[in-house]
Amino acid sequence: MAGELFSPLHLRSGQVLKNRIAKAAMEENMAGDGQVPDEQLFTLYRQWAAGGTGLLITGNVMVHAEALTGPAGVVLDEHAPLGPFAEWAEAGKSGGGAIWMQINHPGRQVASDMPGVVWGPSDIGVSLGKHSSRFGRPTAMTAQQIDDTVTRYAVTAHRAEKAGFDGVEIHAAHGYLLSQFLSPLVNKRTDGWGGSLENRARMLLDIVKAVQAAVSPSFAVAVKLNSADFQRGGFDAEDARQVIEMLEPLGVDLVELSGGSYESPAMTGRSTDTRTQAREAYFLDLAKDLVTTSPVPLMLTGGITRRGTAQKVLDSGVAVIGMGTALAVTPDLPDRWRGGREADRRMRPVKWSDKALASAASMAQVRHQMRRLARGSNPRPGTHPALALITEQRKQRTALRRYRAWLAKPRGAA
């Protein structure tokens, strides 16, 4: 799978990515009224599309209206109007690249002040020490709730294709619901969804099958998977290897490797594990091991900011390099690389000792840049993380009031 950054990649679905550079999913939390995309997201994605990226993957879109990662999350379920999503897809494809929708359920990673449901494979809550109360206490899902959730993923994928998206990425990383089912630390079930890795992976595999049955063969289906959870006794690289082998017979197009969760935020470069202390390509060492046995093309995300690092990742056998923060700061970075230039600015680092708070501030900084791009302004990566976090918290309070009011209204069929 090794190749030059600007060489095309042919996928199993028949889809061809114009180059090996992907904008990885970043949770925008920028939904408009009715929890649907609006002009902010259209403008943002037109900027990324114009920057030369071969693949844009949206921030996570929720499959369940009562379970959101944040109050300004986008929801695509059976009731959502398709018009705004069609415009979002059009914006993402305006530069000649592909756009995939990342689809997700937060499971237990739901803030305690959010309405709706907090579900998990078991009733084990998020453990963040003094910050644990920020998250709701989950209830263990029933078999019916699991089956209904599988159906929700299929409905969202089907409607994403109708709206014009080129594919979906099923989010099974970063401690969200499917990652929770995969984790032996969180999944303590004693039925067919717990115990062995085969059982813990059952929900993910059922969702992949249901999604593929709901979309056309040319519609890409990918999975985002942790290379490791970076928690002692948790989902590890050997588990990831086995899950990738389980996914291969199902015909998935791509597996994106990342790592961590809110409890160990390796995806922001801050974890409790020394294996992610590299300043760039956090998960490359783990990916090098997985790529030697993976029967599925792999995408690696996490800390990639320079062309030399990106090519090093490709040379290891990874098929696609994913970038998030780097593209929030420099949306035309792929075109710069093609012209022999690098980014001329970097995000201000967050060096706080409180890892949970530092992770939240890092994500707030990224959202601050995305909002500036969505307004047509230039990014301002030197913004102080404390200011970004305070601004984010204010916006979330406003969005929470709006989401509560929306959720309380009856919704008919779209």
C-alpha cells in the first residue's frame, strides 16, 4: 500500500481517492437549528475541499437524537431533513475529492447535564478522578436497545448516501459506544456481547453488515479503530489486529487507526502511556506492527503536521495519512505540500498538568480555529487555551438550551 502522497488509491468499493491525504474527523459541534448542518459547516468544508485534500471525513454525526457527544452535534436519523446534508456533501466535494460521513453513538461519554440517554455495554461510568461527575452514569444496554442501535447506524448510512456522501466511517474508537463494547475494562457483559473479543466485537461487526446491506456496493464503508486504548488491561494492539482480521471478510474499504479515550486522551497527544510521547505521528509505532498483517488498507491519524512525516508514515505501509489539527490551522496544507511548502504556523501547545482539562482545552482550541474558518476568517492558532475553553463553554451552554428545546418537540418523518 506504500505510495507517494499525491498518488491515487483504489478502494475495494471501486472508489478512487485522488491522493493519500485525508482530513480526519474533528467534532465541530457547529450544528444549526434542528441539529442539522448549516452555512457554517458548508463554508468550512468548502475551504477544506479547496485545499487539495483527497478525502474529507466529517466530524461525528449522531445516529441517535437522544445521545449526543455535545449539544451542538449534528443528527442524521430517520426524521432529519436531507436538504442540509445534501448541501454539506456538495460543499465537501467541491474541490474534486471525496467526502465521507463519520457516524457515531457516544454511549457513556455523554455530559451529565445533557438530556436524553446515557448507555453503555455495562453500567461503568467514565473515570476521570475529580472530573468524573462531568459525565452521566450509564445504564447497561438491553438486547433490544443494541439491535435498535444497529438499525440506527444502517438508517444513517442509507440516508447519507441519498444525500450525496461518498461513504461512511463507523466510529469505533476514542471511547465512544463501539469502543466501549470492544474494551474489556468497560464491557463486563456475560451474554453474547461480552467476554471474548469475538463477542465484544459483535456489535461493530453487526453494524458493518447492516450498513453494507443498506447502501450500494460503490458506497465506501470504513471503520475508525483504536490501535490501543492506552489503559492497563484495556483494548490493545493485538486486539486491534484481530478485529481488523474480522473486518476484512466483510469488505470494508479502510480502517483508520487512532488511539485513546476521554480517560486516556492519546488522540490529543496526552495519555497515561509513554508510547504516545512522540511529537508527531503518535501511533506510528503501533501501526507499523499492524500494517504487516493487516489485510485491509490502513489510515493513520494523530500528530502529523509535516510532509516528511506524512511520507514516512506512507513508507511504513500505511495507505492514507489523516490530519485534523494541522488542517484546522492550515486548510490548504495539501496544496502547500504539493508546491514544496510547509505550514507557517502551529497550534499553541497546552502544557497543563491536568490531562483531562488539557485535552478539553486542546479540543476547544481546534474548534475555535474551525469556527474562524467557517466565518471566512483566518485561523488564529496563538489563541490562549484558557480563552478558547471559556469561549467553548459559553457556546455549549447556549447550544444546550437550544438542544433541550428541540428534543422536547415531537418529530415526524422526514
